Amino acid sequence: MDQLFGSHTSPYVRHCRVALMQAGIEVEFVETDYAASAEKSPTRRVPFLQTGDLTLTDSTSILRWVREQAGGMLLADLPAFDRYLMVNTALDATVNLFLLERDGLSPDEVPYLARQSARVAGSLEALDRQFAGADPDGDDGLRLACFLSWAAFRHRFDVRSFENLDQVLKRWDAHPDFAVTHPGRAG
């Protein structure tokens, strides 16, 4: 059986899990920590998917595989692709801030972290404008919802201060596949 390796709290893994459920593709979910990721994936991160002889080591390649298995495609138009990439930029910066703050570093002390913090703030403002007229049901909207839900779970920022982003999250929160994968759930 195909296996998806990851953590229940990872927004990248969550996006893959929701996409797999949407497509009706059954895989075994294998909870994986940092040590196991370092041992089994060359990128030393999650998610990664093993399907037959193929190992996919990034959430975007996994999502492309899922959408193609279901007869679709990942992010068919350029504006949706760009929004998806902007969400990834904000998400990567937010995760970096979260992990480095856990190690005792803060944006007040480290200029790089101050730039990361500004990158998150600017990205959120731009995404709020861009999602004003965008269909939130695609993978760009799903990636955004996974990010926002994780950020709320980790107390990173209050999404309610961004009207359009808050609406995207509320819309996805109503999806059963999204709700069942909330980062606070054990499975």
C-alpha cells in the first residue's frame, strides 16, 4: 500500500491528506518525527510519499501526483499558481519564525527574523487582497486554509484581522475532509 509520511500538525502534510481524501485515494498515513524524516527522506522533512518504486519528497509533487491520479491537474491557471507560491512563501517564513523562536531567537534580536516577520505581514496583506475575487476552492485556497488553520493552532497571528482570508478559512472549515484533519486532532 502507498504510504504518506508526515506529522498531524504539519500544514503541508494536511494539504496532502485533504487532497488524498478528496480524490478517494487510500494511503497509509505514517506519523513521522524529525529523526525518521532525516533517515527516510533526502530533504529531511515531511511530507513524503512512497508509491511503488516512486518516492515524492515535497508536498507540491505529492499534490500533483494526487490530482493526476484523479484525472485532474494541480493549479491550472497562472494566478492560482502564483497565489499558491505566495502562500508557500508566507508559510515557510512563519514556520521558520516558529521553530527559531522555540530555540530562543526572536525578530527583535535577529535581523533575518525581522525580515521574515515583515515577509509574513506583507504576504498576508497581499493575499487578503488577492483572495477578494478568487475562487477559494482550488489548491491555492486549500493551501491558504491549511496555513491559516496551522497559524491559529500555533497562535502566530489572528486571521480575523484579514476579512478575505478569514472567509477562505471559514469556507474550508465547513469541509468535512478539512475538519477531520485539524492539527489538534490525533488522527
